Amino acid sequence: MYNKNNIFFKILQKEIPSKVVYEDEVCLAFHDINPAAKIHVLVITKGYYTNFADFVQHESAENVQKFFKSVAHVAEKLGVEESGYRILSNTGRDAGQEVDHFHVHILGGEKL
């Protein structure tokens, strides 16, 4: 069950500032405050989903597709499309998920 008491919900509500890279109707992309790579951007869904499984099971197929096309667009906008980048999404505590709001990390700008 989605709990609105998380940092990404507060960022979506503009209660907490972020360095926005891109925004559209399905997502918000912004720089990670503790980057794990030279380029580290988070792409979060505007829907209230706890993780990847929740997102793909309960969001419309159209919006799932839009979200992942937006992830690709953000990578292109960041200039890492040619050199390469990593996308990842941790699902659950054992995988290292820290925020219970579905998001994807884009890491690049250097050899990972």
C-alpha cells in the first residue's frame, strides 16, 4: 500500500525542492542528492506506486510505455546515450529499495 509520507511524494508536491532535468505527464526526473556516478538522475512516476511490480501491474500499459520512453528521453537529454548508461530499479528491501515510490536510476557519464 502506498504511503504518502515519503520524500518523492513530497518532491512531486513541490514541498521539497529538486534539480529537475525533465518533466511530463507521467514522470519527473531530477538529480540524485547523493550521486553514485558522475551523472545520477532519478526518474519517478507521477502515479502512486510503491515499486516496479506495483507500477507494471496497476498502471495502464500506455503509461508504462510512456514512462520508459521518458526514461530513454532523459538519458538522451543527459548526453549519455552514445557513451552508455545504466538504468536500475530496486524492488524491496533486500534489493536496496530505500524509498517506497517507484523510480528508476539513470547512471552514467563515466565507466561504471
